[in-house]
Amino acid sequence: MNIINEKKLENATIELEIEVPAERVEEEFKVVFKKIQQTAKIDGFRKGKVPLPMLEARYSGYASEEVAESLIKSTVGDAIKEKELNPIAVPSYEFNGLNRGEALRFKAIVELFPNINIGNYKGVPIEERTCNIQDSDVEKEIENLRTHFKKTAAKPEGTELQHGDMVKLRYVKLNIDNVERTYSAVIGEDADEYAIEQHLGGMKSGEEKEISITYPADYVQTDLAGKEVLYKVKVEEITRDELPELNDDLAREAQFESVEDMRNKARELITHFVDGKTRGEAKSSVINKIILESAFEIPETVIKAEIDSIFKKEKERMAERMGYTSDSVENYTVEDVAAIAGLYPDEYSSHLRVQAENSVKVMLVISEIVKKENLKVSDEEYREYVLKQAEEFGRDIEEFEEIMANSDFRKNVEKELTFNQAIDFLYDNAAITKLPPVTVEELLKQDRQERME
């Protein structure tokens, strides 16, 4: 076996041009025909007794394929060892056939493990948002909690409608179809000035009257657009949500010790959310800057595998949002999902590829940091993690002890923990500029604007 030429292609791929001498080819032909002779059945000859010249004439095409396949597999393996290559997938081949008596020449396309030439990863300049948590943020969280314990009560007969009331109506479109219908709405909640509840001012529970609404020609509800509709409306019931009084009794019902404890826990919750959000953004910023300053060689096989993984997860999330089982969307194509998302297939495919490439690059950066900084998980860290998992999932500790003994389980846990160690290392070694603080409301508003853009 001779490696005639070696060419480096894009995306961590190498092309090897290999030649197998004619003498080696002939040896393999003899081996193949000997095997054929042992099993061939030809009329007039006993099994294993068919003359070789007759077999060679009849099975020459089949033998050539067998010889080529056998020689290519064995010689490529030898070439990979000789060149000390680290392939990530089975090599592909290019050759123009094989004639007995001639040397075998072919090309092997070998995709290697992804490679990264990492840029500077210490002292990376980034900005981090900060947030001032105010008493009003805490009170808003308390109000949200109070709504979980609200009670809905009917207002007495003859009570006039007020902003925030829930009204149950019975109505008929007198000049349209004269069909009685029911309708419920919260007064002041709908911004549509043509909504029925916007025209009930002064009405009381149990009261009935006629109202007229003229809809514009471009009204969103096309069956009403451009029409004047005469409604006969009756207020069947008026209800209102009543929030419980904020006191220690409510706090205890909500599993807190007191109102003060409720406020302290609410502040802790908001602080945890804000810190996790702003720090998470900063960590992502560090990794993204390192990616921009690094050079990557990633074989197409790896990108395609990641695209398949992301696409599968997106289908599962889509199924969950739509209330389907994951099995029901398993056979959905890119075109199917793109149509549901309101995108062109090419646009959606491009979106998947960008995600996949970035995901692979993140993993390469993290793996390189783990290697360069020799990050490891101690036995104590591993055990602490597992015990915490057992506690969170309410599992028996003895049962988790058995799981911990599983080498694959430990390998996966260590992979996750070293991933987090690497990210923390990058953050701790970054040159962070803290931005002027904003309120929690402003922080969330900025996020909404960024998503819209």
C-alpha cells in the first residue's frame, strides 16, 4: 500500500490517494476465487470441483467488487494508522473500478474530529447588565401570589357595572340573525372600542336594553365589517375577583411563616432570577466573543448530526405546545415544520444550520478550556451533586448509591459539571464592565424589545 498523495480539504477533512500494487491485488483475487470455488454450483460439476478458469470467466465482475471492497477497507485502515489520523466517521471512497492484473487506485475521504485553534479566553472584555430590586418589585410579586388565592364572588342584583368586573351577557343581534348567544368579558380589559362590553356603561345586573354598534369597513371580524348591528343585551351576572387580605394567615396558607417571611422570600426569588439572567447573558457573551476570535475545522458529518438533534427537539417542543404526542410529529419534515412556523423551508433550514454550527462551536470551546485548564470533578463534588439530585427528585439515597456506581452515569455527570466549571472559569477570568443599573421592569422590557427585533 502506497499513499501517493495527501490533500487537506475544508472542514477537518483529508483526501488520501492510495495505490495497492498489482501483486497484492492478484493475491486477493486468488483468495476470493478460492472462496467462490468452495460454494459455487454449476451443472455438471460437484461442489468445490468447478475449474478455476470457468469460475474466473463467470464471476469476474463479482470478484472485482469483492477484491476492491476488501482491499480498500484494509488499506485505508493501514493508512489511517500510518498517518496517525483520528477519524470521526467511516471514510468514503472514490475509485473507477478494478481490472485484474492492474494496481488498485482510489481516493479515501476521511473526516477527522473537529479541531479548534482557540483565541484568547482570559481577560475577554464584556458588559454585564445590573438591576436594582426595589420594594415595588417585591410588592408586585406579593400581589401575583395573592391572585393565586383569589375568590370570585357575584355582586348583588341591581349593582352597576364597574371597571374590572366580570360580566356574563345574553344577547341577540336583532337585525342580523336573531339568535340568542352568551358572552363573558372583563370590563376594561379589551382594547377594542367596538367590543360589546365597551357599550354597557351604567347597566346593572339583571338589566336588559338595546344597543347599536356601527363597525368600520375594515373591522377584523369580517361578518360585522361595515354594518350597523342592533343588539338586545341582558346582563345576567356581575362577578368580581376578591383578593385575600395580606396578613400572616394568608402567608401561612401560602407556606410562609409570616408576611415578613413572604416578602423576604419574594426578594430572594427576584434576586435569584435577576442574577441568573444577567450573569447568564454575560457568560454567553464571553463564549460568543471567544468563538469569533477562534478558528474551527468541523466536518459536515458533525454539523448534520447536530442539525438532526436540534430538529428533533424542536419537533418535540412544537408537539408539546400544540398538545400533541411526540410520536405524532416524528415523521414531520423540515417543510412541515417550516410551514407551521410561517417560514420558507430554505429559511428554516438555514436557521437550523446556524444553531447547529454555534452549538458545536460552543462545545469545542468548552472542551478546549476543560483540557487547557485541566478541569476535573472531585469525588466530593460528584457525590454532592448526586445527593442533591436524590433530594430534589425525592429518591431513596440507597437507590441513588446504586446509580452512582454506574460508570456511564458518572461519566455523564462529570461532563455536565466540567462544562459548568469551564463556563464559570471563563466568566471569572473575563474583564467585566457593569452597566448602570435598571429596574426589573426595564430589564424585562429590554428583553421584549430584543426579541421583537
